[in-house]
Amino acid sequence: MILGLPKGQVELYDHDPVWIENASETILFLSEKFGNTVVDIQHIGSTAIRHIKAKPIIDIVVGVTDFGNIKDRLHLLDEAGIIHRPNNDQSDYMMFIIGDLVSTIRTHHIHVVPYNGEEWVNQINFRDYMNEHPDEAKKYEELKLNLCNSNSNNRSVYTTSKQAFIEDVFTKAAKWRALDEKRI
């Protein structure tokens, strides 16, 4: 299994089922370290979408109701190797990474957001929608491959260039989820 990339680098690999196993193990680890400050933790991002290529970085979303509780645990998280990236923080978002900071290899991105807030819902819906709509997932993979070919050393441009597609899928996924919930 390949896991991790240097900061700023973009490489895509075939989906590896071990990523899902690693995400499950990481969720258990994060549950222990974050304790009762979280409501739910989920594997998101391309490594959670079956059958498409992805950067070998595991994205995890952590749903909280109170960011103050997370701030109180920053020293414990840091001691556990869950590194806070305060330059990415917003009033309703905190970013953490796991990896080797000496070699700048990032293996996991941990996104802390309000549970059931817009970002939480968008990420969960995106993952589920893409797994249920393989044709849409393949379109996303094609976009990612094209962007990777032209931006392999510029993750910022790669990420920004995917945003319009992602926003479109957020809209489709929300409609799909609403129809799916009506059927239940």
C-alpha cells in the first residue's frame, strides 16, 4: 500500500482497499484521542470512493458541536502525532494532519467541522453519491488525471481547479440524498 505524499505534490494511484482499512483504524485512533468532544467521524475524499484513482492521503471528517472542546485538547492531539494546522482554521473549520513533518509527507488530512453542518453534509453526500454513481465518479477521475498531468507539483492549483466540478456534485448529491430519504 502506498500512503502519503510530500506537501504540494500530486500523484494518483489506483484505488487500494487497504485505504478503507487504514481509515477505519485511523477513525478508532481519532475517537480515542478526541474523546467525547466529537459526535461522529467518517472517511471522506477520493480514497473513500471505490474504483477511482486518488492521492494516497486519507481524508477524515470529524463532526463536533463545540470547537472549544477541541481547542482544549490540542496539546493531547499534538502529543499523539495529530498536528494542528492553525493557518487553515476558520470559525467553523479546523485542520489537522498526520504524517512525517520532517520529510513533509502527509498521510492523513483531518477536517474538523460542525456535525451536520453544510461542510459535513456535503462531504458525506459527495462520497455516497460518487460510490452510487460510478459514471459520475469516472468523470471526476478523468478530471483529476488531467489536472494531475498539468499540476503534479502544484497541489493548490490542482485542488482549486476541481472546485467547480465538486460544487456541481454537491448540488446533485443533495438532491439525490433528499430523494433517497423520501423513499425510506
